[in-house]
Amino acid sequence: PSLPTVTYLAEALGMPVGYFFCDESEEFFYQKQIVFPRLLTLYRNGSYAECLHTFERELGECDDELGLMMASSSFFCGRHAWRTGALNTAAAYLTSAMEFAGETVYPTDYIRAGCSLLLAISLNVQAPLLEFNQPGYIDSLRRAGCLDEYRYLLGEGEGYVFENEFYGEHLAAKELMKTGHY
């Protein structure tokens, strides 16, 4: 087609003109240019599941920037699923978060720490401390928003103020039960 025809088609499809002249190795970057603003809006609005679905449906390929966004989105979905008791769903999201975290050069220590803790509990509810390595995780867990779960898991409620009151109340109830005060 002539250049005016290509320009018309590009505008009608919402694509840059260069897209029609690129080879396959450059196609991802043009697709990302189109999809990224939508992904960013979904991410900023906290629509993490929709962000993941849009990524899978329209891109499916990662670079550093997308890897971090998808790792965070997967982690937030996994943490929500874990907190609502959907442990299998949580494990799938958290595993995905770990995979995406491996595809970016950006720091993801807090995502990895949160995933390690929640996966440990999801995969081995009766003995989660056998599943993950505790040392060095506290700061990362705090950044991941999982410090309450860690403290609860270790039974370290004394003197600690939980964001989620349930954890502290449950630990206090367990202590009362140990002394026969049902």
C-alpha cells in the first residue's frame, strides 16, 4: 500500500506507522507501547487481577518494567487470596509472582520475602517454618505487608500491636486456653 494508506490504517488501528515496517523482534515494543498505559491504569487503581489478565491476553512477554509490575500484581493477588483462605489460588499467584520477579532487574526482595512466607504457609499449613528460611526476612516482610502473618506464625504477639486485631486476639485466646481459661 502507499504511505498515505499505511498512515490511514495505522491511525484507524491506533498503531504507530513504524509497526507496519518492523520485523518480529520489534513487534513486542510496539505492542507494549499500546497496552502499557492500560496496564498502568489498572495497576494504579489496584485492579491487579485485571492487570494480569490484560497482560496475558495482549502481551504475554515481559521486559524489566513489566516483570516488576506483574510480580507485584501477582503478589497482591496472592496475598489477598491467602488472606481470604483460598490457599491453592494463593499458591498459584505467589508462584507466578516469584517467576515474574526473576524476569526483572529491579529490586524484588520484599516480593520474594512475602511470597516465601505465604507460600510456606499455603503449602505446609501444619509446619510452615520448615518451608522457609526466617533470618533476614523481617524488613522485607514489613515492606511486603506480611509482618503480622510472620509474627502470628511465630506466636510473637506479646508486646506487638497487630494491624489485624484478629491475630493478637487469637494468640491471646490460645494463651488463655493453655492455662485452662476457656
